[in-house]
Amino acid sequence: MEESITAGNDIERRSKLHARGFLEGDRQAFNRLILLHQRMVFSLCSRLMGDYDDANDCAQEVFIKVHRYLKGFRFESSFRTWLYRIAVNTCKNRLNSLEYRMRKKKLRIDPPPSAEENPFARELRDRGDSPLNGLRRKEIGRIIQEALNNLAPPQRMVVVLRDIEGRSYEEIVALTGLKPGTVKSKLSRARLALREALQGKIDHELS
Amino acid sequence: MNCHEVEKLLSAYLDRALPERQRVRVAEHLAACGACRKVYESLTVLLRHMKDLEQIDPPADFLEAVNARLEREGALKRTMRRLFLPLRIKLPLEMAAVAVLFVMMFYLAGTRDGRPLREIVTGMDKREIPESRMAPPAGAGADKAETRDAAVAPDALEHKRGGSAPAGEPSPGKEKTAGGRPAEVAPELDRVDKKADRGEKKGKMEVLVAEDRAVSPPAGEPTGIIHEEKVSSPRVEGEKPESVSGSSGEISPNEEERKRLLKESRGEVWEEADLPLGEGSEPAREIELEMEIKSPIFPDKRGKSSNETFRALRGGEKTALAEEEPAGGRVEKIIEMLQGRIIEKRYLPATGQLSEVVFAIPAARFDELRRELERIAGFPRPFPVIDGNSGEELKVRLKLNYPPPDLPPR
């Protein structure tokens, strides 16, 4: 715990250093900022969007926004929180966009892509370093993401922020703009729905 | 507390987010109910799995992709900035543009007259301002046909017919003044007479007339400026303007004034041709021709008739437009080609198209002239028989009628 806080502080310190460098005209400083945060941003976008290409597009947009609005960043506040908020907002807007919803509607009608064809599933499977239970963990990750994709976007957002990203209720309220009661009820329903969906797949572990 | 209620609270129970009393009651229920305990345990496993999920790596080219997008957006932004200058630069520019527009407007319309820009630019002799220009044309956009009709007032026609008699001979029957008048009368003097004849511009105009008389060269000498159409109209030299207007018989001064005002209100624009009168001789006969221009443009080098042009344009043949020239310009070229001398030109104020041209041409070239004109328009009307061997010079007044403005499509 102590270690992770130290690591977090280090990332925060380096982020602000690069941000200052960028504002002073160092083009490379912005690239360093991207490299420092791309995994976190891309991962969050992937979980929220549920689609590899959508995630890629969103994550790029997040850094475009950072580039555009960094001038307005107040250095007293946390850079990571600021960045996180931009990422969540970008995904939220994308999920709410008419275009996205139309596309999802169309996808629902089409047969679901098999694991072999879906680059996102492939990505999820390819990851994982522990050789012992790596395969099992990748499989579980893919199954969970599929179950997440079947949730309504607000439910998915709440459960991802809480259970994957480990955010507190207060943070989720601030990030999503939902009321505390709504966050709790959506979270409860999302968790039960996920459990329902995963029953029989990772059943022996869930039971 | 039943199972359904407990299931709803399990999520908050797992997060230790329940008030103490509820937490205890849920815990008691879980201890007693195996089914609910099973749900609780599977939720615990689910949460652990989700917590353990690893972060997902972005594609290898993620950094390049972001930079490429930034580059694109930057280029777009620069373009936009160029298109939409900041207000502090844009506003003064716009104000300057408005000021320039105003100055141009007043210069063109307000200062002296409403002549087309072309006339001013070509630097015509500005010593005299014909009376019809003293007031800017009120109805510049008036119907073209109407304007053309108005161009020839009845009295003017009479004069012309009278003038088409051989030189020096008083024209029979149409005399408005007592006695004939030599044809060699200086154009200015004649114009002056005409002005005075129209009469009642009063004070200022009379002064101008007097000055004109003072500076005008002796009668009979070519001066190079012909202002009005009544070059050959019979009139006694030196007769007092008042007596002329008084003796004009059936047309009263008031009637003249009314017609003049009508002309002005229709925005007639006259242009003086700044060409010498050649040998100073007056053309013997005056012929009026009228022709219907089929198309306001004429493809010169392809030698197509205007009908062909029209059809080509209608058929969407873009190239037909490539070598076009205005029909009026074509007519002028034809006249010059046939050694004609242009005496007067008249334009439609609304479109700037040549509406009437008066020119002198050797009688021997008349047939050629007609053939050339037929290539632009229908047959010129009427169809006078001219003796090409007479060696005389003809004065031709050619009126050009244009199709309505919406034809052909351009």
C-alpha cells in the first residue's frame, strides 16, 4: 500500500513536470506525458467502450483534449484526477452519442462476433504474463468484458469505475454526475447481472 | 428481512457501505440463509476477479496516431484562424471595406451622373454634359424594351425621316421651322439649338449654352463630338431658341418637357462616340434597321450562328462559352470591318448592352453589312434596296433588340 502511494506520487510528480515542459514549448514533453498515461487511459476506455476500435479512438481523443486544455490546468490539483475526468467524460459522451447507440443497435441484430474475429477479445487473450494461470485469467477477462458489454452504459460505467478501477462512491458521483443513491442502485443491479451472466462460465469459482 | 431485500443490499454490504443496523441484519440473514450466502460468495469472487483484471495495452502506434491527429487538427485550426481573423483585426478591416464601398457609391452615382463606369474609364470628352445627364437616371432597372421604345420619341423620328433626304435639300412636309438649313451646320450648334429647344432647363443651362457657342469652332468644321441624334435635322442656323420652341407647332414646350422628363426617368444613357467625322461630309441617306438578337453573346472564332450557340448552351456544351463575345461588340466589329464610322452608341442602362448604334457606311458595303448581321441575328428589318454603285454614304441607325433577360441560360 505504502509502495503504491509512493509510485502514485512519483507518477503525479512526473506528470506535472512533463505538463510544465509542454507548456514551455517542449514538444517531446507531451509525448512523455502520453507514454506515462496511455495504458491507464486506453484500459479505462476499453472497459467502458467495450470495443477495441472505439477504445482506441476515444483514448486518442482524450490526449487531443489534454493537448488542447492543458493551458487551463491548475497545477495545485491532481493531474491524474484531471486526466481521469477527461477520459470518463469522453467515453460518456461517446456512449451517449446517437451514432454509437445506432451502431450498437445494429450490432445486436448481427450475430455476435466470435472470439477469433474480435480483435478486442484477441487483445484480452494475448495479455497476461503468468504462465501458470495466465490462460485462465485471460479467459476470465474476456468473459467479464463480454458480460460488461451487455450492460446498459450507465450500469457498465458505474461497475467498471467501482470494481475494476477501484474508485470510491464519492469519486463515481463526481465523475458520472449521478446521484449517490442512483450510483448505489445501479452498482447493485450491475453486479447481480454480471454474476447472473457469468454463472456457469466461471461457475466453480463463483460458487 | 427476506431474501429479496437482502439481495438488494448485498452490493452495499460488500462495500461496507451499509449503516450499522442494516449491516447486522444482513449478516444475520446470511448466517441463516444458504441461498443468499451462495449469492454473497459468488459476488465476492466476481469482485475479486474484476479487481485483478489487468490493464490493457494500447496499440503500438498509439503515440504516432495521437500526434498525427494533433497535426491534422493543428492544420485545420490554422486554416480556420486564417479564415476567421480575430475581431480586433477583422472589425477595422470590415469598417474600411464599408467606407470604401460608400466612397465608390457616391463617386459613381452621386457626384455627376449615372453613366456606366466604362464611359468614365474610357476618358471621354467631359467638356459638356448633355442635358439628359443632369439628373441621375431614376429607373435604371426599367424594362429594357420600354427603354428602347422611349429612345425614339415621335418628334425625333420625324426629324430623321426629314433628314434622310439628300443633303442641302429641305425635306418636304415635315418642316417644323421656317425654311431649310444647310446640312453642314456644326453639330454642336445644332445640339445647342436642340437644348435650347427643349428649353426650360433655364439659368444654368443657358449659361452653358452661351459658353458652348463661344468656344465652338466655326460651323462646318468637324469637331469630333456629336451628341444627339438630330445631326441632320432641318433647322435654321442661328435661330433663337425661344422662337424655335415657339414655332414647333403641334408639340408644345410643355409636351417636350414632359417627354424629356419621361426619358430621364427611364434612365436613358447616351454615349458620345469620340470619332472624327472623316471628310466632314454628312451621309446622304439615313436608314433605320432593327434586328432581334437571338443570344446576347456570340462565339466569334467558331463562326457559329447565335442559334447554334443557343442550342449548344442549352445542350450544356460548356465550350460554347469559351470564345464568346457580346453581340453588341460583334456588331461594332462588323461595322469597323466594313469601313463604317460609328457616330453614336447607345446602351441599355440595366445591362450595359449595346442597344442602338448610328454609323455611316459606304453604300457599296451595305449588302455585306446585311449578310454579316444576319449571322448574329435574324434578318435586319426593314429590307431597303440600296444601289451599291451610287457611291454615296449611308447613315444607318441600327437598333438591337435582346431576348428577355432570363434567356438564354448562362
